[in-house]
Amino acid sequence: MPLTRRIRLAVLPVALSMVLAACGGGASNSSAPASPCDTSEDFPSRPIELIVPWAAGGGTDSVARFVGTQLAERLDTQVNVVNRTGGGGVVGHSAIATARPDGTTIGMATVEITMMHWQGLTDLTFEQLTPIGLVNSDPAGVTVRTDAPWADVQQLLAEAKTQPGATTASGTGRGGIWDLARAGMLLEVALPPDAIRWVPSEGAAPALQELVAGGVHVSTASLVENRTMIEAGRAKALAVMAEERLPNFPDVPTLREQGIDFTMAAWRGIAGPEGLPEDVVGELGCHLDGIVHSPAYEEFMRTAGFGIVWRGPQDFGAYLAQQDAEKGEIMRAAGLTG
């Protein structure tokens, strides 16, 4: 037999085995994972429940439902979104924390998990959750009526210093995240937390209506929540409490650009109960990473106006600890602890 033919015949079985392996046709690879994220052999074993601590139809609910749909496709199982409301987020976060730690119950944790125990609402803390991935963050803003006399935050704070209590702000209930944004900003410039008085509201939307009606002077809710009135020309944003300017509001300076080294944001992330197995955390975190960096998620969040921020399990855990300490410091100084 010619040498060249013998070489071809010898190579053919090797090449065939390589093709079978690549296509998953080799018997030795029958148990290979369907994707690099499938690191847990027995997960998921049944449908997953995704708990949302807030009401249906809100921002947290809409983000959770989008993420749930994407997870269902990637995990090839049903993901049921369940709204567990009440207690300013306590009910839903408690349901996440007390679930069986097998990955079949997870939830959309929000910034309130680092605040509720400081307020005396619950003994529950972030330490009773297993962080999986941060998926969103929206910084507070400083929004006023278009005809307000302040051109920037420094002018607003100057008036608060000379006429303490004359200016009012709103955006959420007492001790909520946007109240903390107000108090933290004032404390950062050595003003008492009541230099701008807080007027509690049922949320950012009613507070914005009060703002344009003249009932309050400032909203510290996120610019995303105030976007309708800003775009309509009925309100103007003086600042955003972020590390850098927002893509959707490129003309709005940060507090740091105005000499105030302070940031504050509301955020959302997926978490499970304490004791979630590492392989389950790894698999869920891997899938979440893919979701957050997908064109579909980017389009959804851009349309909704929400900010995209990704932190994996370890980074999210460190972030929770940092957030909890910072929130406690501000709340104690502002007299908002329970």
C-alpha cells in the first residue's frame, strides 16, 4: 500500500473521534455539561421560585420578571416570580432568607436589606442571604422645579445653611433610600440632617407630583424615576449622586463635580438563603453574568431607563457588607435608627 494512503487511513479514526467529541456524539462525553455554566450536576431538580419583596408592576418586579424569563431559558426549567410584599420589604426578604438552601427558591434582594435592621423593622440582615449577583443600580438625584432659584447644588445647600428647615424634600417614606440620600448629602457638607426637611411620601411618583405642584422643593429620587417631568421641562436635575455622569443624563453633573464627595443609589440583585451550595451559586452566577451582558438585557434596561451594574457572587458579598456599614453610619447620624 502506498505510504500516503496508509497515513490517510491512520488519521481518519482520529479525525472522526474529534468530530464526535465536538458534537457530543462520543459516549465518553455523554455527561458533559450543556454549557460552561452547568456546574451543578443535580441543579435544577424542579421549578425555581423567584421572590420579589415588592409589588407587581414596579421597577423591581419588572427587572425580576425579565431576569426570571432569561434564567428559565438558560436553566431549561420553569421560574415562577412570586411577589411577597409587606413590612417595607421585610416579608419578602425574610421569605428568601428562610427558604430551603437548595437553589429552588431565590429572590430579588434590594438595597433595603442593608437598611431595615438599622430602622428596627427586623433582625434580618444581609448575612442571612447568599449573594449571587448584583444586576442593577440607580443613583439618587437632586431634582427641583424648572423655575427653582438654584442653578446648582451648592446654591441649594447655601440656602439650607442660612435658612435651615425652610427647604423641603421628598421621594419616599421616612428612612427610605431617598431620605438617606438627602441626609447623607447634608451630613457630608457638615449640615444638620434637618437643614432640608423631609416630607414622607408613598414613593417617587407622588413626590414628583408634589414637586411640580409646589408642595415640596426637592426630590432626591433617582433621575430615572423623575425622567418624565425632566423631559417635559417641568423639572430640572441639579446633580446625580453617582461615581460618574449617567449615559441617559449626560448634562447632569455628579455631586463630586460640585465639590461634594458623596454617592448613594438604590440597587437590585439576586440572592438566596444562607448556606446555598457553592456549585449552585456558581451556576446561577454564571448564568446571571451572561444575562446581564446580553443585548436583550441591555435593550430592556435601556428602554426602562435602569442602570446596569454587574457584581458576581464574591464581589456582591463584599458590596453588601460595605453598603450595610455605610447605611448604618448615616442612619445613626441622622437619627433614623430604630
